[in-house]
Amino acid sequence: MQFDVKNNVALQNVLAAMEVERKKISAAQTKGYLGIGLGVLLLILGFVLGFPAAGVVALIALGLVGGIILYRIGDELHAYKDAYKQNVIGAALKFLDPSLTLKPYEGILAQEFVYSQLFTKNPDRYKTEDLVSGIAGKTGFYFAEVHAEYKTVHQTKNGTRTEWHDIFKGMIFVADFNKNFKGVTVIRPKDFGAALGAWFSSNLFSFGNKDLVKLENTDFDKAFVTYATDQVEARYILTPAMMERILNLHNSAKYAISLSFIESRMYIGFPLDRNYFEAPIFKTLLNPQLLDDDIAAIKFMYDIVQELDLNTRIWGEN
């Protein structure tokens, strides 16, 4: 089903009203940033031409004016962004499935991110937003944007330097798998680090309390490294049909995915290179292609239930 922005009269009325506000915010931000930028330029010119004091005064004066403009527009900017998520993205969600809801200021808790065991590092800095939840057939699911980072601290001649590194930036998808697993099964993409870990698991020791699982699907084993605390249960989960479906999902995603099966839930991590569901400031809201990427992301997540056939109760539950 295609969400037609152009021919949705109610949504077009919402976008037209919001476009007026967007232009106001865009103009104010342009003035604010230009003021600060001009102040920096005059500071540099002041030092180059031998008038550093004048440059500093110009920076303070113009920077203050620019900062005030940006501060005054702050509340309107926040309201505009919130309205876009609730009234525009929300409309797209309801069109796709009335059960879908968006909570912009909620997400996947850091504890659940760690609990998923999708990644080997725990975050030192964590941000999550835009929690979408719903029911597809018999299967409940939710997903949200997550940015998790860890830090490294280095000693330098001037003291210490802290650097931040991404653990994950993208969507975490969680679905009810309708079975309370006894063990834990984790599937990670086979990059160099995972391949090296698999070699050690196979030849020297297990990965934590999980052992390497060798599967019959050679394409699956080429793409992923699979670890499990219960080899029998892992093979019961990863049927030939399920491995093919995961491969299809992996191939249709932009970047390599990770999965885990813990208790009654399936977790999937989808790395992304942009922040979704955000209102444009310097681009018009009246462009018919405005929502294409956001709707595609929503539909991709929603279709996972069908793609992995999660409504089929392979465990014998109704």
C-alpha cells in the first residue's frame, strides 16, 4: 500500500500550515547563523589588519545578536519539530496500520540495548528516540532510533584526551517470537573481528558462555557468525526457511544487520547513516517526495514480521 502525500487532502492542509512556520524558523535561523558567522569573520579580519580589539568587540556584538535570535526561535522550533512527528509522521503510520503509534521522546532503554547482546561493548553515552510500536497480525513489535557510543581516554603531554566511538547508530527492532527461549542465540555479521572471534571459538575457547554454531546453509555461514548457549535450540530457531528469510532481510538492508533471540524476543540491529523522522528546516514541506525515505524506513520495519514469517507459530502456540 502506497502512502500518497500529494493526494492526501488532510495532510496537505497540515503541511501548508506548517510550511508558514517553517519559513519563519528558517529565516530566523539564517539571520542568527549569519550574525555569528559575520562576527567570526570580523574577528579574523581584525587580527589580520592589526585591530584585534575591534574584532573581539564585533564578535561579541554580532554573536550576541545572533545568539538571541536563535534562542528566541527555540520554542517555536521545538513545537514545529514535535508537530511534524505527531501530525505528519503519525499520519503516515496510521495509514500503514492503525495499530502503529509514535512516541518521539521514548525509545529502547540502554538496559535493553545491553541485554540484547547484539554488540560486544557497553555504551558510555547513549541516546534513543522515536519509539514506534504496533501489532502486525498476531505479532507485537517496536523499534526506535539508537545512538550508542563508547569512550577511550588517552594520555597526552597536555593531560588527557577523550575520544568517542560509535558502537551502533541506527534502528533497533524488537518483536515477540512467541517462545520463551531457554538459551541465547546471537547472529552477527562476519566482518574481520567476528571471523577472528569465530576462529578462536572453534579452535580454542567459547565466546563467553556461548559456542560457535555451524549451520548447514553455507551462504548464511558466509554472511554471519552465530553463537548460542544451546546448540539444539539455535538450530530449532534457525530453520532452513528462517535462515533464507534472514539472508533476504540482510540483503535488502543498506548495511549488515545483527540479530539475537533472548527469552521471548527477537532483536535486530539495522545500522543507518541518517536520522529519520526529522522535520526539514531549509527545505520545503510541500515537496511530494518529502516523506519518501521516512515512509520507506517505516514500511521496511513493519514488513519484517511478514518477511520473517513471525505470525506462523512454529512453536505450536496460537
